[in-house]
Amino acid sequence: STLGIAVIGTGKMGADHVRRIGRTVGGARVVAVADPDGDRVKAVAAGLDGASAHTDPAEAISAPGVQAVLIASPGPAHEEAILHALERELPVLCEKPLTPDPAGALRVMEAEQRLGRRLVQVGFMRRFDAEYERLKELLDAGGIGRPLFLHCRHRNASSPSFFTSEMLITDSVVHEVDAARWLLGQEITAVSVLSPTPSSAAPEGLRDPRLVLLETAGGAIVDVEIFVNCGFGYEVRCEAVGESGSAQIGEGQSMVVRSAGLSSGEIAQDFTVRFADAYDRQLRRWVAAAAQGRVDGPDAWDGYAAAAVSAAGLTAAHSGVRTPVELVERPALYL
Ligand code: ISE
């Protein structure tokens, strides 16, 4: 039997997931789609056999045949859609950020605790990337000793028109926040943000690039260069430095051409290309678990912890002062 999915939000990521469910992931089909843009959602539904189109997410979630919900609307719209899905006890895959602020994430955790089970997975798809998995295995095996630093670079060719200075932290660096927590198995305890004079290639008023420093409970330091209008392509690199070695991922494994005195390789232009396999694997794993009425990926606690780091990051960015991260005690459901 195939899992009936409602897709909430048919922008760039929603449309990408709809394509993915049709082509690369078996055992699932899209039965309902929702988007505030009525024309866009009708166009997406028209390309799907028998899927209903809605402008109201709640309607799509309660449409006939919906057994699981994939949320790809903008961050501020996530909480409401998640709570509707939880009311119906449906498994959820929610794009990052779970919620833009920790208060919303706490409400999601409370709803799950009332149900007594975890049904929400957050779309931190780097955990499903082959290079990240190898780095995680190496660190877990003690291959480079106790980790001291993660040096991270996160660059986008350009940012979409709706991108704000806050989103560099809440929507982009949030990936490094989750990756660091997962790779090191440690919570992040404090955040500092430095912002150089913005690149003249960045849209007017956008604080781009920025340097974000994360301190972890185990005494490691993570530095993240976020640069969302670098112009030349999409790059996500990470070098881990430990007491007995270092390991680097994201250097690009594609063909290198030497010709006419130059050596050159291709740079992916976009995250849907660089992380295509990770998105596929994330969705396959989620569909397999959701078919059994459960989730097994990064959960609402991970979404909450990331939101708490983002909140500290925004305070640090505005004040220029190193800001501690405040976390509630981890509820038993998430241990
Ligand atoms: C976007 O929302 C993502 O999730 C991408 O992975 C990230 O590189 C980009 O900066 C974000 O805007």
C-alpha cells in the first residue's frame, strides 16, 4: 500500500519534494497540496493524479487519504500546520527551522508529550548526506581524538528576495547548529556573531556575510562563515580538528579539468543539487517509518535546541555580545 501524503507549501522546497515523492521515493504518493497562492497550488495538483488543491493547510491535512504530512511552508507557518497534523496523530516531516523561535518549538513538544509519542521529524537533511555520515562515524570512533574545532563554511550563490539578515542565522546557520550538535553529541551553550561590512553584492540592508561562533558543552568551538550572496555557487564545507588529527568534507568530488594552463572543477549552484541524495535518503527513511506510524530522524527536541541557539544568535547579532543559550530540561520523551 502507498502512504498518502499532504504537502503543505509548494514553493521551491515543496515543489522539489512533490517531484521527489513521484520519482525517487517509492511507497508514497501526494494526495493533497496546500499553498496560499491558489494558482500555484492548482498548477502543482494538476500535475498529480487525483491530488486535491487547498489554500488552507488544515483542509489539506484533513483531506481524504492523508496519512502523513510534509511541511515546506515558510518557518513562521510551521507551528500551526504541525499542531493540525498532531491533532490527527499523523507523522510529520517539517522543513527547518521547526519554528523560528523556541516558544513555538516548546508548544510542539508539549503537543507530542500530550500524545505520548514522537511524530515530528525536522528536515535537517545533512544528517543523511554520505560525507556527513562518514565524518560522524569517524568522530564517534575517536578517529581524530577529542574534537576541538569545527571550521564551517556555508555559502549560497545568491539569496531569495524574501531573505532577511535574521534568516542568515535562523534559516541558514541553523543547519550548522544541528550538524554540530549531531556530530559532536553536545549541546551548544553560547553564541557570538561578528558582521563585517556587508558585501556590495548583497541586497541593500542585508547583513551578509556573517561569522557565527558556537561554544559547546564539551568545550569545543564551532566557527561558521555564512555568506548567502557569494556569487560563485553553493558550498558547504566542514573541517573537524581533533587532538590527534583533522577531517574535511564538502571539498567537491566532481571532475577536475586541466586545460590551457588552468585547472578547474564544477561548483554546484544550489542546495537541491549539492544535497539531492541527502534529500532523497531523508524522505525514503521518513516514508518507511511513517508507514508504521512513527518517525526516527531528528526530532522536535533537535528543532527546539536549534531554535534556542538561533534566538541566542539573534540577540548576539543585535547586541554584539556573546550570548548564552537557554534550554529547558530535556523531557523524557526525547531522551
Ligand atoms: C535554505 O533554506 C537552506 O536550507 C539551504 O540549505 C541553505 O544553504 C540556505 O542558506 C537556506 O536559505
